[in-house]
Amino acid sequence: MASEGTIHPPYCADQAVQITAPLASCEPIARDTYRVRVAAPQIARRCIPGQFVMMRMARTSDPLIGRALAIYDVIEDERGNPEEIDVVFVAKGKFTTTLAAAGCGAEVTLWGPLGNSFSVAPAETLLIAVGGVGQTPMLMLAQEALGKRRFGPPERGSGYASRVVMIYGARNRDLLAGVDAFRATGMELVLCSDDGSIGRTGRVPEVLGEILDRSVDIGRARIVTCGPEKMMEKVAALAQQRDIPCEVSLETPMACGIGICFTCVARVRQGESGWDYKRTCVEGPIFDAAEIVWGDP
């Protein structure tokens, strides 16, 4: 790893790979939510949990800039070699609606893997708190934490959590995506919905708080979270109140993904009382939750 303060960590753009490839599949997995698979062995062999790719439709400038999409899963061939990547997205903007309608064989250009990654620090219980499409970087993390997969190179640690509990919430049952895939990892999956149509009625932070109070040794726990900013802020507050290490995966909108445009900056604490802007694309997207300055400046 690069030393602290370097402007060229190993996940900067000069370490990324750019390819153009056809979509191997494009499938709806929830309302307005799709999983696409791309044959990208140069990227798949280097992906680690928490990273993302920038993707755009090939051979067109409309839309002009790419879209940051978390790497959902890495698919291996029959010999165990990583060959394809999956990404999951909600079709709501110009690029994502175009991608959802494109179908198999449509060509995309993507570059990555980009961004840093989740920690491999050991924990008795790894709690994953996600809402909306915040579940997308967590499938690889759960597989790795439970010792089911290894990712790299360099190859990371695996099996560093005895128990993984994921609290996954959405407005209603139709918006929950990938539930069967998460259950297949062997994790404990706790679903919740705003309208009570599935699982517990309530919001993710509320359910997380109940679980922390009832069934977790907080001295041996760790939390990771991704989703709407207000949700992550509340999860971070819960972690801080109980002195539990917590990482957040920020979903700040990105234009370039390689640290040039500075449109994805987040406020991060510096020293005793100050803060500075950090680029989510190269100094994130994973941050220590205790370092984030939440809300508007």
C-alpha cells in the first residue's frame, strides 16, 4: 500500500484498466433494478470488496460521462479464474435507463477497479447496514468475511468474521434486490421495510440498534454501512455511541472517477477541530465513519 499522504495510492487511475466489451447478461432483480454482467478478466482478477468501476455506453457521447457502479460480484470460470464482473443499478437516469434497455450484446466501456476497499480487521460479528441500493458492494464483502472467497491480488485475508449480519431496508418489498444471493453466503439477513410489506417495519438504524442491544458483543463487533446519507449518518452515530468501529461507503456522485474533477468531494475531519475535502473516488469510497463531517457546510 502507498504511504499516508501519497497522491498516487494503488487504486488511482494509472492503475486502472479500460476495456470495451459486450454485456453477457442484463436481468431485472427488483423493481427498476438490474444486474448486468460483463466479461472483463483484466478487471475481475484485481477487484476487492468495496471498489467500483466507471461505465458508459460504447461508441457514443450521449451521455458523455461515465457512471460509477459498485462491483457486486466477480464470476469465475470452471478453473476458478475470475473472468466476469456483475454490477447492480437502479434505472432512473439517462445512462442507467439506456443500459437497462440495451440487452445482451450491447457494448459498454468501463475502467477500473477504482477506489479503496473495506477493512479486513477481524471481528466476532460484522454488521452490514444497508438501504436502497447500498447493498451492491456487500455481496463480495460477506463472501470474503465468512471465508467463502478470496479476492486480489495481492490476495486479501479471508474468514475474518465468525458471524455476518446484514440489515437491509427499503421502502417496500418490491425494491429489495439480490436477497437470495445474500442468503446463499450464509449470512444472517434481517429485512425491514418502511411500509411493513416485508420483514420488520421500520428503518435500518432502528433495527440495527435493537440488534446491537440484544444479540451482539459490541466489544467484538464491527459495522459497515452504505445507502442514503441520512441513514449512514444515523448508523455512524449508533456506532460512535457504542464505541464500535464503523466504515461508510459513500455514494457521492462522480463525474470522472479518477480524481481529476473534484466533483465527488466529502468533508473529512483533520486534526482536533478542522476538516478538509477528500475525493470519494480515490481517497474513498470507504471512510472511517468517525471522520465524516455530515450535512452541508
